[in-house]
Amino acid sequence: MRASLLPGLSHSLLFTVPRGKTVPFLYPESPFFAAMPEVFATGFMVGLMEWCCIEAIAPHLDPGEGSLGVLVEVTHEAATPPGMAVTVDCRLERIDGRRLLFSVEARDERDVIGRGRHARSVVLWDRFNARLADKAAGRA
């Protein structure tokens, strides 16, 4: 991590919700999800919040570093239909070693749709991928 990564860093991300990011498409294998209304799925909203945080810190990471989500505490307060734009704002609140804690808020064209906290851990991809390979091979 570079010294430029400091609390107070903020970022915004704009995304227009396509039909494929609605609840029936989250787990199409599930008849329960398939029967639900076509509104922006909570799981995809969480992913959008993560995306915003990833973009925020990307210029402040060293080559070979990345980040992984390690905590999600968010509400989903309002439904968003496909075709509507969603803006996510994130703010880096605290750095604890390699752990980064963000506040996040998502809103569509009418309402705040979600808010909360998200934490990411900065990792070295080579080391992470080696551990993952060991796990997949039954060595971990």
C-alpha cells in the first residue's frame, strides 16, 4: 500500500441497473429467487458497493496487491427497477494494518437504497493465489 492511501479517501460509482441484475437472476437455479420481482438484487447491490471501494483504492496499491472483501454490514432499504441509475459513494474511514474500513451508501434516482459498512483486506496476489492452489489441491 502506498502512503497516499489515507482515511477520508472517497469515491463515487454510477451504474444503470440492467434486468440481469435483478433478483430472479441472482440464483436462477432457485425457484424462490426466480419467483421474486424484477428489482435490483441485494447481492448485486453489495457487489456494486465493493466495486466502488475497489476503484477508490486501486491507485493507492502497489503492483501485485489487490483487496478482498472481509466484512459487509449493509441495509437494503428501497427497491430499484431495471433501467434506473444507482450511485454508490464510499469513504475510507479507518486503516488498521492491511484492513480498510469504508462507509458506503447507494441511492437510485429517488431514494437511498442501502447504506452501511464494508471492510477490505489488502493482499499480495501471488501469496493469495498460492494458498488458494494449495487449498484446491487438498494441501491446506
